[in-house]
Amino acid sequence: MTRTRIDTPHGPAVAELHCAAEGSAGLLLGHGAGGGIGAADLVAVTRAAQEAGVHVALVEQPYRVAGRRAPAPAKQLDAAWLAVTEELARTWFDGLPLVFGGRSSGARVACRTAASGQAVAVLCLAFPVHPPGKPEKTRQPELDAVEVPVLVIQGERDPFGRPAAGPHHEIVFLSGDHSLKADLDGVFRASAEWLARVLRPHTS
């Protein structure tokens, strides 16, 4: 594991790199709004990706690196994320296909930046479809706008809602809530199977 600081337009971010033995792709994972890169589901996906031959970068946004708990505005999150992906694509993941991903707020960032960052697929953990109790404030369009394959792993009792199926994405519902801690084996299995399947055309 290697930690590297990366300058962005909104301050330094940190990428924690977990390399596979023979990596054929790179997976960048972002954290939730109030949490960090040590979230249990992110750890499970990191293990699954490494076993599938995928390098992983867990990306800590500048506001977290600076010690702030409140997340930055969406445009700042997206700009910082793209700066990190550009640097990692040039250095650690040179020439490899990239998958964007993250949990909750990080999943939204991955969806919003997938096209401009040239991601070949997007992995969403606990996509927050709407704030709890406010289904009218939907973020479903962010998910629907992604034109590459998307996997959403969602807790059946997630108070942030249940994403609707779409032409480019598949949804796996697991027991539990927004944390996905109730079935980490399910998170591992679903992400490992999906990564191997969606990356096959890009790595064979």
C-alpha cells in the first residue's frame, strides 16, 4: 500500500494505492460525504478488485485531507476527483482502462465525472437516490446519465432510497441499510463478478 498526495484546484487530495499482482485495469474509489476511505464496503471492494487483477486507488477528497467534516460543493468534488484521476492515469495507471466508483456521495461524483474522465464503467455503493424522507429531491438522473456499464450495490433498507433500473446499469440489493455492513461478503462477490465481466472486453 502506498499513499500519495496529489494537487487539485481545491487543495491536496490523497490517494491510497493498493496494487494487484498483475493489474490489467485501475479502479478509483471515493468515500461518502461524512466518512473516509476506511469504510467497510470500500475495503471489501478493494479486496475483490485486487483478486480480480485490478489496481485500486482509494481517493480522499481535499476537504477531508484538510480536516473538514462538511463536504465541499459538488463542482469542487468533481474537479478535485478529475485532477486525481488525470494524475493517476498518467503515473500509476498508465494506459490502463479505468473504472470510477465510490460509496454514497463518492458514487455520485463517479457518475457525474464518468464521461469527462473516460471511465469504462462505474461502481456505485449505496447510491443516495434522495435525502432520507425527501423522495421528491431525486438524484436518479445522475445515475441515468451514465452511458457506460454501472453496478449499483444497495441495501434493501437504505433510507436514501432504491435506485430504478436503467439500460446501462444493473442493481444488486443486499440485506441491510446504507452502510452495507450487513452483507460484506455479498459486496465482495457482486463487485468481483461484475469487475471481471465488464473489464473482459478491455483487457483481453
